[in-house]
Amino acid sequence: MLTRNQSLKILLVEDDLADATLLEDLLGSFSESLFRLQTVKSVEIALACLEAEKFDAVLLDLSVSDSLGGSEAIAVLKARSPTVPVVVLTDINDEHTGLSVLRSGAQDCLVKGRFHRTLLVRAIHYAIERQRIEEQLRQQALRERLLGKMIENIRSSIDAASILQSTVAEVRQFLKTDRVLIYRCQDWASQFDREEPKGAIVAGDGLPFGYIENPNISAALAVSCFVLVESQSVQAIADVSATDLAGSCKELLADCEIAAVVSVPIWQSGDWETANKTQEGIVLEAEKIEDAAENYIWLPAIDKPQAQGSNAPDSIAENRNNLWGMLTAYNCSGVREWQQWEIDFLQQLANQVAIAIEQSQLYRKLAIANQKLQQLATTDGLTGIANRRQFDRVLMLEWRRLAREKLPLSLIIFDIDFFKLYNEFYGHLGGDDCLRQVAGAIAISAKRAGDLAARYGGEEFAVVLPNTSAEGANAVARKICDGIASLKLPHARSPIDPYVTLSCGIATAVPSGEESPDTLIRSADSALYQAKTEGKNRICHASSKSESSPILM
């Protein structure tokens, strides 16, 4: 908004000396502090002035002896300085001319000889105010489009990393600043996972090489996090060199080539205990970096957060929010007075970033929970290998796949010999331990990507071997039996061996669409039955005619 005594710098584009003198007299009749007029004779010179200096408004005579026409001259001026209002001066008292210049981007049109001093001043003030409102509306529309785009990205993606990276790139382009980054404060969740908690830049745009690894940058960001937690508000510095910063903070920012900075917090909802730990973690992180930087940063004395039930900080106790990180924009080329709409825009974006992060974390937790549920649904709780349900599913899938590819599928079914006697002698806990060790030996031997070792039921195990011939299956069965023998699991009640042994039945077939996997299971089960009836501790293979021939170990 214009203030009553605000000094305005006006660029007059006029090649008629008499008209220029008249306008200078009209505006010069006010005190010099109210209007500062600079006169040029062509649009070309005016463009150079607009590029070199900042003006509040342009007074343009359409009849200047320039190669550009009236509407074209306005368009060129607006293209060079779109936020500077243009007031047109013309000799033509024609409604069509007035509408034409307004459509070309001018804010007003005055007919020479038909306006007085007050009308001219009012036209300049109104033009500046209209231009300001138009710019506000334009910026608001851009912000709303960018926010809408980001919200759409959040809704269509659960990849937090891509969302954060696109956010910093769009912010840097929109604000026309040098560097934008998102910094995550010390992560206490990583400490609970037995990792060292530390802050990190998780997304950045315009950052020079080595910026992320720079200890000075890490120190500055850690201090900024501390300030945000303490103040619970935005940190905006228009001119680092002119700001009263304690200790060596100013030198630190200067070493990082930072002339102006604005940081907005990214809050996440959480219980008081989590927020309390996060605040304490940020304080400790800042202190550690201070020590590492040899007291390069000055930090004010602070009180450590108190335990729950004591007089906790009101802001945290009320909001129950904790600082996840911050969205920071740097200006390196010079000072910058951060506008309120820019701060509001960054705060809105920070809120959307917080939603994206929480959404991503929720999906991650959901994925982990689903993975655990899937594991529980497909894994035998005692042995840790696949259960019967997973065995049936994989066998059916492989049967259908190999039926299409016309390739062999082998199945081995194992049974621990005299396991009932083992349980009676060693007890059920001893029996459970035996099952686990046998399952481990089987899983180690069935190690191809497509192989599946499963607990078939009780003391029976099965191995599915896709694209495996009878000879290959026999080699796997022998390897498994040799592995069990090498374990030397004592079996005091076995009448055939002092150690645990296995009986194995093998079946191999090329699947067909007319039959089901039950055919293969019956053949392997028949071969297993033959191995057990012929004395156990042996491998039997089912023939293509469903007859079994023993292969002694």
C-alpha cells in the first residue's frame, strides 16, 4: 500500500521538450521527496533504465520518435518489467485508442492538455495500486496452481523422495531464488533402530557440488532447527550482513555464501513424549556440531526439556507436534526482503510436505504390516520355512507354468524316521528342535531361486524343484540326506541308526493341463511309502508307471 509521504520514482518517456517540461513542472510542484522524475527520449533508453534501476511507474508518450508503435512499445516495456505500471500519455482523444492501450497492458491513459496536476498524481497512484493488486492476484493464482499440482502429486504418489525433490525444484523456480532445500532434523526413530541419529538434507535444488557434505552447512541447518523449535515460528533474514546475530553465526552464513534466508518448519503430529525427545535431540545435535566445529557457532544457553508430568513447554504440550524438518530458501546473489505472501506460500507448502511425509510413512508401515501378515500366512511358525498353504500355492503355480513351457517338475517328500519314538524319548521341545534343524538343512540344499522347501505336515517336509529332471531331483535328495547325516543329531530310539535319518520319495513329471498337481503328490507319496516299508533311511523314485524302485543311500 502507498503511504502518504512515500517517495515515488517515475520514468518519463517523452521526446517533446515542452511536454516534458510541463510534466516536470506538474510533478515538481510537489516536494522533491514525493516524486523523483527521470526523463528519457526513447523506449530503447527506457528499457535500459528499467534494467539498471527500479522504478515505481512509467509515463509513456505514444508519439515518441521511436521505431516501435504505441501498443508494441507498451508490450515491450511490460515484458521487460511486468510489475511496473505504465500510464500512457497521448494527443488522441479517442475511446478506441484508450481501450487499445489498456488491452496492451497499460494501467491508464491520459489525453495531453486535458488533465491537471491532481488528476495526474491520482492516475499515477491508482496505476501503482492496480498493478500491485494485479500482481497479488497473479501470484495467488500461481501459488494455487502450484499447491494444486503438489496436492495432486501427493494423492497420486507415495514416494516421499520424489515429492520432496519436485517440491524444492518448483519452489526455487517460483520464488526465483538461488537454493532451496528440505532438511530433516535429527531422527530419533533411527536411534531406536540402533542407528546413529543425525540430520540430513533430503532434497535440494541449486545446491553446488559438495554442499550436502559441507560441515558448515550442517552446522547452520542444525542451528536453524534449534531456532525453529525454540521460537515455534518462521525464521526470515533479509540481509545476513546487517542482522544482529550472536557469536560467529554471521561469519558462518557468510562462509556458506548466504545473503538472505527464510526457513519454515515442517511439523508432524505426535504424542508429547515423541515431541519432547525430538526437541532434546535437536538441541543435542546442535551442541555436537558446535563442538565439532570448534565453537564456530554460538548457541544460547538452554534448559533441557523436562520429563512428562513436569512443566513442559506450553507450545509442545499444547500442539503435541514435533519438528520433522524445515523447508529453507537461500538467496546468495544479494539481500532480499522476504514478502509475507512468500512466507505464507512456503508455510502452505510445508503443510503439504508434512502430509506427504506422514502419508508415505503410513504406507510404509502398512507395507511392513502386510509383509509380516503375508509372512505369517505363508511361513511355518516352528521351522521358519514355507507352510502347507504356501506349498500348495507354489506347486499349483509351477504346475501351470511348466505345463505351458513343457518342462519337468520334480517333487521330493521327506519323512523323519521313527520321529514318534524321538519325541517320546527327547520330549516335545527336543522334537521341535530336531524339526528346526532338519528344516534348515533342507532349505540350505534347495537354494535356487525357484526352489521351495516347505513343511508338509508333522515330521514330513517337501521340496518343489521346477525345471528339474529325475536325476537332478535325486542329486538334491542325496545332498539333503548327506546334510542331515553331517548334523549327527542323536536318535537313541532309532533301530536302524544312532542318528536322525530321512526316508525320501521323489516324483518327476511334465505337467499337463488335463491333470492336477495332486498326481505328482500321489506319486511322491507312493515313493515315500515304499522307502519306509523297505526299511527307511533310503530314497525311492516313482516311475512313470507309478511304480517305485528303491535307490539305497
